[in-house]
Amino acid sequence: MSKEMERDIAELLRQTAIDFREGRIGDDIEGPDWPIGYAEVLKLPFAERFGLEFSKVQLIQCLLRADNEYEARSPESDWADYYAGYIVECHSASDSPANDRLALYYFPTCPFCRKVLAAMKQLDVDIELRNIQENEQYRDELIAARGRPTVPVLKIESPDGGARWMPESRDIIRYLEKNYS
């Protein structure tokens, strides 16, 4: 995960907010429709500058999830820095996927977890399974890292010791397909 990429995305987010506020790229967007306007503006630069390919709907969903995480976990921090960190953590490619250690925090009856498990099987990806209902330590690890025990979450540990925590079944599946198919 690149700190430079996070910094550049945060700057792009800040500049986009300024451009909206000052009327350079349309009307100032407030209220529940703000992610739509941001997605229209950010889709192309995210792809061209950062290699982050999103459909408009995927980017809207990503921005909404970043906003929800921000409000729940760190509303006192800088919003653009938080969103950028979330976007990079959840959507950037791995530098060395063959050398990463993967662990899926899940429980077997969760329908979203089952989608990820099916994708893992289809892609024949070896991922350590950490059932948070059977092992309290796994649940505690998840809460310590993410602030809540919501599953599925893919933990990606890189060879340099860095760890990423990727929530959302669709994002996990997209990541696995991109890096392991």
C-alpha cells in the first residue's frame, strides 16, 4: 500500500471538494447525492492516475462505505486522508500477491461470506479461514483492527509486515479475481 498514492488521492479529493464548492465543476453538492457528483468527476482520474478501475456505481458505493467508516471510526480526523486510506486499503492492487498471506474472517452461515468462499473455491486460492464464531481470538482481532465484528473481511499481510483489512464481499471477490485468477 503506497503512502504516496494515499496522499495523492487525498489531494484529489480535497481539490474536487473545492472545485464543487467554488462552482468550477457544477453545483456544490451537499446532502445524500454528493457521491454521485464525486463519482462522475473522480472515475476517470482514479483509473488514469491510480489504476483504480471503478464503474460509476462501484465508485458511488465505495465513497458511501468510506463515509460510513469515517463517521463510525474516525470523524475527528481529516476526511480526505481517511477516505484516501480507505480507498487504497480496499481497492489497490497488491505489490506481491504471490507472497502475501491471506486470512478470511468469516462465519459459515453469513451469505456474503459464502459468496467469498465460493469465489475462493472457483479461483483455487488458498486462504486461511478464521471463523469468528468458533474462535474468540479471531473475533477480538477483527474488532481490534476494524472496530466491529462485521464479516467478511480479508486480511492481507505483505512480506514487509504490513497488513490491510478489506471488508465487503464484492470488493474481496474483485481483489481476488484481479490478483489470483
